[in-house]
Amino acid sequence: MTPDLRVTIAGVEFANPVMTASGCCNYGEELAQVFPLSKLGALVTKSITLKPRLGHPVPRTAETASGMLNAIGLANVGIDAFIKDKIPFLEKQKTKIIVNVAGATINEYVEVSARLADIGRVDILEINISCPNVDEGGLEFGQSPALTEKCIAGVRKVFPRPIIAKLAPNVTDITQIADAAHQGGADAFAVINSLVGTSVDIDTWRPRLTNNRGGLTGPAIKPIALAMVDKVYTKCKLPIIGIGGISTYRDVIEFLLVGATAVQVGTALFVEPDAPVKIVEGLKEYMKTKKLSHINDMIGKVRKYT
């Protein structure tokens, strides 16, 4: 029997639980040269803002032990060019499309989301209220329950399809932010965004990023991400998409066991662009070995000590 990897989030069915993470494969064109995007559960685009953004000057990425720092600064083409130049490509892809939305003000989140509401090919929005490397907006909203609820509620009024709230780890209690997003009308959570970090070149005495600080991603943050998925799953009721240091199918299984319904692969794409394909195949083989018929048989099934 072939294992069934289909998962459903907010009424949307995905062929498998493996997605890309925002910002790690642009708008999908380059990744489509490596493998058919139909092999993904979903493609998550890089963040889209109201106006085009150049982002921070280089260097804006730096390798660290077991991870990577980045301070891209939400560089993107802006909503007009995204609709004109990127949507035609996305409309041809046989996978679910999730568009990540960011902004400096709540009104910007709402305006971008309203524009995307008219494009049926946009299956879901992922609201980025947790970016740690921009000067305004982003993390500011994701650290305040009141602002989180207000931002998600504003998007909810203009976008009729499912909304994912992408949550920050740089908070005192992530479940308070999750509850606020739920109250605002979110349908699911993406847990977690990158952690704030920095690195210094001891020869030049300068930070390795021109923004001085950036977001830490990769295997180094996986234990933190797992703990936060577990915490949100235990206390909140919405489906969770786990993010943080996923490189292999074994990482995915850990996230599923602590409560994630799906996962996003990010930093691993820079090392192994076809990692999602290998992960899906690994999941199938693991499920055959364990005699599991459906991926749901693993979700939230971690055997905790009492």
C-alpha cells in the first residue's frame, strides 16, 4: 500500500505536508528548473509588500555554525509587479500557492491582501508579522497581541480564503500571540520565523551583516522551533505549519509528532535545492517501515514522559 501523504489545512488539501519557506526560493521560477513544483505540498513565495523594496545592502547573509544569518530586508518586486510578472508563472504550477505578505503598517498589509483577494490562484495568505530584520512593521506587530489581532482582523475583512499567521520566536509567550491571531481570524499558524542573531568578523571588527543583526535559521534553531510548535499545539486549536532547521525527512517526523500538520523547508534549499523531493520520498519509506497508512497517524503523537 502506498502511504497517503495528503494533509488538509483550513479546508485546503495538500498533496503532501512539505512546503517551501518564504524567502528561500524567490517566486518559484528558479526552483522549477530543479524539479516540478507539483512535487511540493505548496510553494510559499517570498514576502510581498505594497511598494518594491531593495532590501539591505550586501553582505546580507552570513554562514554560522549549523545555520545562517540573513538580513535581506524583505527585498521584493512589490504588489504591482508581482501580479503582472509573477502570477502568470504561478498560475501554471500544479501545486498550492501561498503568498507571504508583509508591510510597515497595518493598512499596507490590508491593501496588499485586498489586491490578492481578486486572484483566485492565490490559495492562502501567510501574514508575516514576525520578520526580525526590518526597521518598521514585521516583528513589531508579532510581539504585541493587540497589534497581531488588529493586523490579522484587517486582512480577514478583505481576504476570503485561508490566512496563516507567521509567528515570531522572539516573544515572552508565543501562545499569547497565537491566541490573538486566532481571535483576529487566522486559520492556521506558521511556527517559527527566524531568531534574532548577529556575527562579527574579528579581522575587521565589523558585523558580518550590514544591518548589524539578522535572522538566524537552519539546524541550529530546530530544537527551539520544535519546543514552540509543541507549546502552540498544546494550548491552541488551529493547525500548525512547522518551520526551523528542517533538512531531512527525520526532521519532518519530529515536527509532525509534536503537532505540526505540515512543514516548510528553508535554509536547506540553499545547500540542496531538491531537498523537498528527497524528504517526501523519505517520508514514504519511513511510513512503509512503520506500517502507517496516513500521514495523520503521526501528527501530535509524541509519547511524552509524565
